[in-house]
Amino acid sequence: CLNGWTAIIGQPNCYFITDLQPLLKYQLQQYCQSIYGRVAVPHDFQAVTQFMRLILKNFVENRSHHQIEADIKEIIKNGDDFLARGFPLCERPKTEVTGRYPWTKWPKGTYGLPMSRTGCPVQNHFEWRAGSYVQNTENDSNANEASHDLHLHGNVNKGNITSHYCIKTDPVGNTSWPDGRYCIYRKGGKCPDNMVSSAIFWDDEDTNNRNKADGVHPDGMFKADTIIQFCCMDRPLNKKGIVLPRDQPFHLFPFKGPQCQHVIGTKSRLEYVQYDLENDDEWVAGETAFEEPSAYGEITKDKKHLKLYHCYYEPIPSCGVPTFGSNSIDYNQSEFNVGHKLNYACPRGFSNAGDSNDVCLVEEMWSSLEGANCEDINECVSKNQVTRHQCHRKANCYNTPGSYRCKCNPGWQGNGRNCYFTNCTRPKPIANGELRFSSDSRTFLLNDQVSLKCYPEYLLIGNNVSVCQGEGTWSQLGSCQCKSPLQLTILGYSRNSLYPLC
């Protein structure tokens, strides 16, 4: 059970004594839900009596077993009314872990991170390999420096800078590095998926160079001069944050600027280490010290100092961003710390069938069992005899996720919310033929027909029937054309007697 909740052996629920004495049970129900999420008031008197027995045993001194049983009988005698009035409880399942944020494991692939003062990050499915590197910088008037209260493991002294590494050499893992903007060390000759490779060059002290490497290192060159290879995620900054393991502090490198990518469940701090490069025969310049794109650093105008930035991440008590429901409202916040309370809402066209509020508990999990459960509202179905759509009475309503659409019935025109009746007017006479109508009306409804019969000496070309269509127009009707002498002969007429009629 969560902190503050009491378990009963053999019972599937946890119980909490509220600090409220509500008069009615429904008030207690509302209180439990508003403070602790979707929880219930217990109705199982066997569970309640067991709970009371536990309370009396643990919190009341000098009570005999007989006295405890007498108190239990009194509870049962007073029944549900006593429970609501004198002993307010909230209950929830012991198995409530659905609100815990899915903090992930370190991504698959081989790579490295700067070692923090607390050591390498916690992991349980592989072993970090450690390494160190003493870098001999400029001897004369050395200007090495670092941020105040630097959290990197190592030393920044006049003439030497010692760095420590956490290297993942086992590619094991199920997740990939999330989209964002940051860099890590490269290891194994290639970068993890969707990351780009780059490098930084250091021109170290030439005279009596004492660079020294121990253990496992990132890809690069660790000799009289230094090259370190990086892998960078070249995506826009993810303002809502990315998910990485945050059981222990760790470091990343910023990319394309001195700004740290937010990691959910942590607070970040931008730090730096400044390297005083070799003064004599200096050839390092801003455009050649970096193989772009690379971890963000700055080279001074005299081209003799390289300032390399790091992002230090420290875990904070957090429940992470709520993940309930694909249709839940989009939160602007990127972090929800312990004690944070929020109200759930759903977008227009959806109703909330889940919890309306939530709180981040000290166990770093949300109090709600399910959060907001946004269900599509079927506006096409009336509720309590109230129409929830604005379709015209001569239109059909079609439900869509979060909305609906309207379509006018056949014979009607419009956008579905406004429909008007369509009909056909009486067609004009056809030359050399007779129109025959299905009614004597001056207007015709959808699918009404008119037929054409040509006079004997004329030939029908085209359709002899026209239909009233939904747009208020008639379908194409044929015409009556004069028969040629050849046609008359074929039809058995005397050319001399009929030909002059056309």
C-alpha cells in the first residue's frame, strides 16, 4: 500500500482514515475521489471489521481481546450509518501501480557519458566501463577554468585537466535515444540510430607532454594531442522533455547552443570546462577545432582557449507528465513534481469518463487509477431527449471522432446544417415532338420523369426519357430530327409522298 494507507492481510484493498467527518456517505465519496483520485467508500463490512480490529489492536493500549470484539460488534450493530458518520474511510486496490511513470532504461547501442561526481548512472542490465584521461594543457600562464561547483568527476588544475568516462560497451537495450537536441560520446565506431557523428580536436601542450589515458575511453585519439568523437541528436529541442533513466545524476552535452535539453524528472544545470590550448605554432581555429555538428563549445577570439559545455542532470521528485488517454488535453507544463495537483479535461467533442483530478504522491506516482478517460461523444444520438447536433431535420448525422458531419437527404440541397428542398420546373417544349408528363404539376419531385415522342416524320436522337435530379435539373433528353430520304426509304415510305414533308 502507498504511504499513509493501511493494508489488511487477505484483503485486496488499502484503507485510509480521512481527516473529515462527513455527515453523509455521498459527501465522503466525493471527498475520497477529490483528494485521492478514483477511490471508493468501503461497503464490505467484513473488511471494515478487520480494519477496525487492526486499528484497535495497534493504537489502543490495554484493550483485551474481549473488549476489541465488543467494539467490533458495536460497529456492525450501528452499520453503514456509523461507518459514514463516525469512521470515514477511503479504499483503493493494492495493485494500483498504473499511475507510475514509465522511467526507462538506458538506450541500446554503445556510447559514453561524462562521469559525474556521484559516479556512473544506475543500471541493472549492463555494466558501465570506466576510464580516465589526464590532458596536459598549455604550461605558460595557463587559463584552465571551470564552472563554480562543477559536478563532473575529475580535476581542473593549472596545466592539467582530468576527465572521467562512463562507457557502455554492451549494445544491449530495447529503447532508442529520444528525439531532442543533445550529444553523447561515440563508442564502437558508429553512432546509435538517428544520431550524427562528429569530433572535437584539442592541440595540447607540445613541451614534455604528459597526456595519460587509463581504462575505457570514447572513440578518438588520446596521445600528445586529443580528438574525441561525439554522437549528436539533431532534432529541435523537445520542450516537453525527453525520458531517460533518472535514478542518479548524469551528464549530456548541449548541441548547437548553450541550452540543455530538458529531461523529465530532473533539473538541469549548464556547466563548462575551459581548456587552455597550446600557444606555440597554434593552428586550431574555430572552423577547424570542430567537426560539425558537434557538442557545443566556444573558442575565444585569440583561438587559444576552448570552452566545452556540459549539462548536469539531477533527479527531482516527479511523477512525470501524465500519460493517460490519447485524447487527454495537451498540457503546457513539462514537469509535475510531488504534491502537484491538476484537473483533467477533455478536448471539445469528448467527455471525461475517468477521473477529473489527480495528485503526484510522494511515491512518485499519480493518485488516479486511470486519469482522464476521454470518450468520443456521439452527437448524432440524443441524450435525455435532447438533440446534441445541429444537422437540419432533413439531413443525416454522421459521427466522427470529436465531432460529426451532416449531409442533406436526397432531394435536398445545402451543407447539412441548412438544407433546402430541390425540385424541377416544367421543361420547355421540344421541337417536332411531344412531351408526356407523369403529372399535371408545374413542379416535379426528385426522380419524376418526362418522356419524348417525336412526330412520325421525325427521328428521335438520344434519350426518350428525362429524370428530375437532386440538383433541380433534368437529365439529358434527346431531340427530334428530320428523317433523310434514305431513312424514309429504309423505313418503307414512298420518297415522293413523304420526302417533301421535311
